[in-house]
Amino acid sequence: MAEQTTVAERLAAVREQIDAAALRAGRTPSEVTLVAVSKTHPPDAVRAALAAGQLIFGENRIQEAEGKIAQLEAARAAGLQWHLIGHLQRNKARKAAQLFDLIHSVDSLRLAQALSRAVVEDDGARTLPILLQVNVSGEASKEGFDLPGGVASPGLAAFLTEVEQIAALPGLELRGLMTIAPFVDDQQVVRGTFRALRLLRDDLARRLPGDWRELSMGMSGDLDLAIEEGATLVRVGTAIFGSRSY
Ligand SMILES: *Cc1c(COP(=O)(O)O)cnc(C)c1O
């Protein structure tokens, strides 16, 4: 993409790409929600996307998000929402529960318990929507509940037991699953990862009560495949904001 393109133009292109992928898969484009991943980018980048109608943003680090969220507090009234998409340490659970509207990256029973406690203690009337991050690809570097192959994994029974416990925690609202595909060129491997997450979700929805609608999968490089395999939330950074410098 040319450097002179604007955030608004790139956002429009990503939205078109999402719509086209959904239609190709026989899905309704409105079933797929775009999370604009603004990590490492300044509040002005978020403002530019907001001005172009984007309301949901993803961040992966509490400290960075906290400052940005505070600077954009006024836009909350206009519908601005923040999603946590990165690994969360238990000692930051309270802060995360206060800052975010949806946490994609719940990766252990203990983290879910910490979030539950924080939400209940802070505000007995609120519930925090969460997704469970699952490593279905088996890549050692990936965070998440370790369940290589998804429903075919020998760890399925133990996972189900933990999910049942999480589903029973007060203050939390389980909404579905999240995964990150391996960074490989082989499209069949990437597609297989997304499919495994969807089949796992379908299995959970059959076994456990609750709302399992969300499948958070797909990034700048693999969002078409993710949408074809059922993604309801795609997390797109680079294609909207350009490359990141750390
Ligand atoms: C950074 C990040 C993204 C966005 O990645 P891009 O390739 O820039 O679109 C999506 N999901 C997670 C979990 C991330 O950390």
C-alpha cells in the first residue's frame, strides 16, 4: 500500500475486503465486526479511524491502552469501545476489567477467576464479556488454552471441565473463542486452524449452555480465510494503520 494513503482510505478498503469475503462465503457482511488494532499507534490514529466511522479498537498492553483510553474518554459517549486482544497477567485483571468492553484473551481458569473477582468487587451490577483464547494450532509460541487440533485433542475433557467452571463464574459473560493462526504461508494450515476453532465452538455450544456466538480470528494477512471459516470478529492492525515500529 502506498504511504500517502490515509487511515480512512485503508479502513474503507479493509471494510470492502471483509464484505467481499463474507459474500463469497455466503454470509451476511454485518455478521463480521472489525476490530481496528491500534496498538503502538498514537491517539491521533484512533481519532482518524473514529472520524471514518470505526468504533471498536483493539489493544494488547494494559499500560499503553490506559493512556490512550484516557485521552479518548470523551468519545465513549459516541460509542467508542476498547477490546483487549493481548495476553493479560493476573495482577492486571482489575485494571483490564475497568478499561475494556471485551477481553478476547482469557487463557486460563485462574485469569478468569481473577477477572470475575475484580468485576464483582468493583460493581456487582456489571458483567464483563470475555472470549477464551485457544491455541488450536499447536504452535509452542502461541498463548491460549493448549488444545492442538481442537475437538480432536486429548486435552478436550480437561478443557471442558475448565470451561464449565469459567461459565459458572459471576460477573463474566462468555461469548465465544479467539485464536491466532500460525504465521506460515501454507493457506491450508491457516484455514485448518480457523476451522478447528469453529468446530470447537460448535461443540462447546452443543455441550454447554450460554452464548457462543463470537469467533475472534483473522488479522491483516489472513482475514479472508478467517471470514470464510466463520469469523465474527476480525482483528486488523497493519492494513489500517500501517506497519508498527516498536
Ligand atoms: C497485533 C495483533 C493483531 C493485528 O495484527 P495485524 O497483522 O497488524 O493486522 C491481531 N491480533 C492480535 C492478537 C494482535 O496482537
